[in-house]
Amino acid sequence: MMKNKLKDKITLRPRGRKVDFEVLSALEKLLNTDFYRRDHLIEYLHIIQDTHGAITKDYMTALASLMGISLTEVYEVATFYHHFDVVESDDDKPPALTVRVCDSVSCEMNGAKKLAQTLDNYFKGTVRIQKVPCIGRCQSAPAAVVKMNPVDNATFEKVKKAINDKAYTPEIPNYINLESYIADGGYKIYRSICDEKISSDDAVNILESSELKGLGGAGFPAGRKWRILRDQQAPRLLAVNIDEGEPGTFKDRYYLESDPHRFFEGMLIASKVVGIDKIYIYLRDEYPAVKIIMEKELDKIKAKFDGIPEIEMRRGAGAYICGEESAMIESIEGKRGMPRLRPPFVAQVGLFGRPTLEHNMETLFWIRDILDKGASWFADQGVNGRKGFRSFSVSGRVKQPGVHLAPAGITVQELIDDYAGGMKEGHSFYGYFPGAASGGILPASMNNIPLDFGTLEEHGCFIGSAAVVILSDKDRARDAAKTTIDFFKHESCGKCTPCRAGTSKASELMKSEQWDTDLLQDLSQTMSDASICGLGQAASNPVKSVLKYFPNEVKDVSKA
Ligand SMILES: Cc1cc2nc3c(=O)[nH]c(=O)nc-3n(C[C@H](O)[C@H](O)[C@H](O)COP(=O)(O)O)c2cc1C
Ligand code: SF4
Ligand code: FES
């Protein structure tokens, strides 16, 4: 055998950071597992962060050693997610208590910046005051969170009181639990599917006729997705998307905090009809009350029903991009949430390389009622030629912000007048985001467009997750657009240049009182055309909207 001369000369010595055996042993005890799963890396990081208030380099080294992976792998994941505080050592840990103040559009319009500043001045570093993107409580803007406890319509006094009272945990709202849900006819449809009183073929046909579209934002027909998945080779997986990070959106939280079993029943029906072997539920970290509710109710379901697929819940870690379906799959696999290039599509090659049915939680929420009441019950709800209804998350300058269930195809004016109680006192309607942060901005003069998938695109907008933010004469569209571009800059995963550099550059250009409109237009178009995923493709929509519909707000320097 030939000798490898080079190898002979190498003396093996430990490279990189050395494992601290005391830390290693403490971590072993903390994680308390016989088998380290690579896809559980983010779960392990959560445990360290929750226990120690940060993740030190020693802990990352010990974790890499226990998992048998490189330190780089642990480091790149830990630093990707905003909810992990990666620090050199214990001396660099942030203060024990963090207060998060949302500074996305609706909160920003309601004084979030001033609130964060006042809190910062008062606590002077003893409490960490962090400005964070939308936490899904936009109907109660400005919203803050004291450790895990959300404070709605937050004021300095309210936050200070929560801190003084050490009120750190979320209140659990009243919701329909398993017992009440069953007493009211719940899981009847699921049982009909199991007993084949409703065949799987019929279920898919009904779903297709109902024209239920994916409610996560893309609007892909749900029935067609099920059909595609059924044609794929088993084992098949279901990944439920409850990342709900799109600023302005809070419908998923609303339904989960009031009627979680309607969603669980839809999830079990989908699993049965499509032939799902395992379910993963990805829940954003900003919804701790939902986590408590879901864990409790899922335990009951597992005890109640035989033969359901294994269900695993995964906790996001503060990264908006993980709502994008392929990024979510990467995150469930324990990696950085970076979107995959397609094809192949996740329906063919998804989670762990298996065909994956990926759904927004609300899409599954409506399945039970559609199968129970019939396809036309759902389809007939629409107006102006549209089908079904939408759960509009309405926030901004209206009297009654909240989730309003209204027909697809309703106009924004009808939504304001008939559902949201009209404009707030002293405010007149000026403009609106028809589809959350990425769906663009329209002026009040365009108040008669039916709101639905496919109706807004010709105006450079889209409905997305049906989050409508209402601006008034007290707001400027350019400020709202600046807030959103800063959000996208913060949340860009960095994988592709048009988005990573484009959001930064646009944010810089928009700081100036006078905009270089030619350059911004060019940059926006490049981002839309050349970015890998929907984040970068849509990030400049609000900028383009300002240029097109609110030109008076930005004095143009490019033509000077
Ligand atoms: C940047 C970005 C963020 C997204 N965030 C979410 C999200 O938070 N929740 C969600 O359900 N879908 C989100 N989506 C849409 C998903 O990629 C996917 O289309 C959806 O979850 C599919 O489920 P559905 O067909 O039931 O809507 C996002 C898409 C993009 C491009
Ligand atoms: S568009 Fe943005 S978020 Fe999407 S892959 Fe590129 S850098 Fe990442
Ligand atoms: S909670 Fe602040 S904008 Fe959504």
C-alpha cells in the first residue's frame, strides 16, 4: 500500500476552541438527552438562551462537541436568529430583563419610538430595551413585551408596572378547549374521513370547488396542492406555517388564541386525506401564549385519537424570513433560515428531502367548515366576483382595529366603514397598505379596488396575508415606506446581493428629505427582478408605491 507521506508528517493537535469540560457536563445535564438530533440544534440553543440569558462561546463549543458537528455550524445558526444573544463570555451578557418594543408600521405610527426612548432613558441600561419588528399585536399598537409578557397599548407606566410587578409571563386568553370543541360537534368531520363516510377523493374535490386559496400570502389553491402531494411518493410530511411575521398580520394568533381545535381538526383531516406520516408545526417565538395553549391541547389530542401521525412543534427564533416556506424547512432542519432555490419545489423535495405539504395555519383552519357546510358555503361568501372570505388584520387609524372576517373582494372603504368602525376621531383616510408591509401602499382615492388575490397586482400591490394598515392625514406614506424598508433590511437573510445590498442602499437613499427617484426606481426594479425569494422581490413595493402614488411627498432630486 502506498504511504501517505503528507499524513505521516502531520501531528494531530486540537484545533479551534477547546472544550471546557465543566461547561460540557453542565450542558449535558441541561439538555438531558441520550441522543443529540442535528435538526434540534435551534431547540438546544433555545434551552441555553432561556436558562442563561445568552449563549456564550464556551456553550457553543460544548454544544458542537456533544452534537459532533463543527463550531462553525453552531455559530452560524446561533448568530442568524435574532432571539439568540451570542456573547464571548458571562461578562458580556445583556441585562437579565429585556423589554421588546415593536417599531413596525402600526406601532411606529402610534408612538413606539418615543416609548422605547422614554424606557431607555428611565432604565439606563438596567433593563435592555430592544426595538423589534412586528410582534403580531398591531390592533393594540404600540405593543411591547416584558420578557414573555405582551403589553397592549403600551405606555411607559404600563411597562414600568409590569417590570415592577415582575409580570413576565403571558396571560392565557379564554379559548375553546378540546372538551368544549367536541361538545359542539368538533372532530365529527375528521371521524367521517377516518370512517370513509367522506372519501379522500371527495374531500379533495370539495376543497377544489370551494376555491380555498393558501392564506399565508401566495394564494395557491389548497385543493390543487393536496392533489399534487397525493401523487408524490410516501413518506410525506406536513409542515404548518405559524411564523406570521409579516408586519401588520395577526390573524393566525387571533384564531389560535380563541379556537385552536378548528385548526387541529383541519390539520388531521389534511394528514388523513393526503397521507401524511409526520407533522411539524413551526410557531413563531413571539407567541408564547399560543405555545402554551397548543402544547396543552396537542397532548390531549394525542391521548384522544389513535393512529394520528407523530406531531412535533418547533419554535422559531425571531427571523421573519423563516415564514418563507423553504426557509422554514431549513429552519426545522436546524439550519439558518435561508430560502432554497427552486425547482425542486417543497411539494416534491421538502423537509428532510421528503415531499412536503406546507400550509399556513389559517388555510387548515377552514377545512372542517368547508367539508361540513359544502364548497359553495365558502365560495359564495365573496363579493365583486371573488370567492370565499378573508380574515383581514386591520390596524392603523381606524376606530376598531382587529381581525375582521369579511368577503373576499370587499373594498378598503367598505372594510373601514362597515367592519372597522370608521376612521379614528380627528383622522381622515389618506392611504393604505392592502397587503401588509410587502403589499405596497395605495392612496385613499383608490378606495374601490376589490381586495383579493390577483386584483391588486396591476396597481403594483398584492393582498398577501390580508393585513390592511390604514394611514391618515397625520401620516406620510414615505415614512411608512421607510419603516418597512428598514424592516426588510433587518430581515434580509443575506443570501443574494440584490436583496442584501438593495434594502441597505434603499434605506440610505430614503433618509434624505429629497429622494433620488430615478436611482430608487432603478434599484427597486433590480431588487424585484433579481432577488431569489419573495422577501427581496417585494421589499421595494412600498418604495415604488410612494414614487407612483405619493410623488408630492418626495421632492425629486434626480431631475434637478
Ligand atoms: C418572505 C416571506 C415570508 C412569508 N411568511 C409567511 C408566514 O409568516 N406565514 C405563512 O403562512 N406564509 C408565509 N409566507 C408564504 C409561504 O412561503 C407559503 O406560501 C405559505 O406558507 C404556503 O401555505 P398556504 O398555501 O397555506 O398559504 C411567506 C413568504 C415569503 C416570501
Ligand atoms: S431575497 Fe433576501 S431574503 Fe430572499 S434569499 Fe435573497 S437575501 Fe435572502
Ligand atoms: S405589533 Fe407593532 S406593528 Fe404589529
